[in-house]
Amino acid sequence: MAKPTTAQKLETFAQIGQVPFVQNAFYELGPTFCIHSAITADPLHVIYIGIFGYHLWGATKKLIEDNHGSTGLDLVDSRICRIPTSPGFSHFPHGVTTLSRLTKKDYQSIMIQLLPCIMDLVSSDVVTCLRTLFDIAMMISNTSHTEASLNTLEQYLIQFDGQLDVFRMEKDMDFPKMHALSLHLRGIRWHGAADSFGTEHMEAMQRCQGLRCIKSEECRGANDTSRHSYGQSSHHSSTSEQQFWFLF
């Protein structure tokens, strides 16, 4: 008898909900306990770096290039680089269409500046879909919520799912981070505002420690790739302030 292929194994795993022969102790605690409820969605990786940075931003650039060629992307760069600098936001003097693997601050700055720069280069459905995502990101980043604001967020999530059809023609929108977007609503209801369970402060502290390592004599010249990566990171608060966030 032939051994099952990898695809057949994956299909079997999906049907039973877990890897065979691995006992999940949490499932033995009864139907009232759900270990999955302990997992919260992270706005940094789900929205800014994930849905927008790795998916919708690339799909938007592809739509512009398909409709207008490289001239369209050059036009986007020329418009964004002329936007004046503003405290708290990244400035892109050489444009944004060729950049990749940016920080949350950079992607957030692109989201804020993008729509006026592409309104005549893509369809109104694309602009509307992106605007809904940006509204969702702003609502999730609020430090306080009411039942009315959460109900509004739920309506925006439903609306966004319907508007994604304009991007589904370009690529598959069924990926884990898109699913995790809807989990923010439950996470806020159960755990409070997103800044209380997001990973942004912890990752900022990691960058501070990395910068200290790179500047030290021990690590100088040891890893050019790491130095280049940290050098592109946006400015963060002092190490003492990051330690404060770590403790509280």
C-alpha cells in the first residue's frame, strides 16, 4: 500500500483539527474551557504589517501598474515624497513603492498619506475598501471603547469583508491574518483596549536592546544585516521608558 502524500496528510490534519498522536491537554478540561480564547489578535502584525503591508499594499501597487504601467507607480512616489514632514509620521523623500519590510510606523504613515495620492489611479471600490481598513485600524487603536463604538467597529468589519471582492480578483484573501482581524472585537471586549495586549511595546524594547548590542565593540562588524535592519527602524523612546512599559 502506497504511503500517503503530504497533501493527503494535510487534509487529514485539517479534518481532525489537530496533529495526530499529539494529545492536547487543554481539550480534556471540558467544553466550558477554550484555550483558543486565551489567544488575542495583535494589531501590529495583523493589520499594519500583515493585511496592509504584506497583502493589500502589494495588491494595490499591482492594480496601479496593470492600469498605468510603471508611470503610475512613479506618480505615486512623486506625490508622496512632496508631502511635508510632520511630527510622529515617517517622511519618504524617495517614494514608497519600492520599499519593503517596513516598520509599523512606516506602514501607518503610508496608510495616512496614501488615499489622496491614488484616487485617480485605481477604482473607487479600491479606495473605499482601503479607507474602511484604515478606519478599522484607527478604531482598534483607541485606548477606550464603549458599547456603541464596538458595535460600529463590528459593522465596519462586516462592511470590509464585502468590499474585499475588489482585491479577491487579484489574489486569495483567505489567509490567517485576515481571519484574525475579526478577533480584535472579541479581544477588546474580553481583555480591554488593544494597547494592553499588543506586542508593539515589547518589540520596541527588543529594538532598543538590539541597537545597544550593535553599538557595542563586541558586536561591531559581526552582523551587517542586523545593523542595516535596525538602522531602518523608526525612532523609539528611551530604554528606561520601554522598561516602564514592560513592567506595567
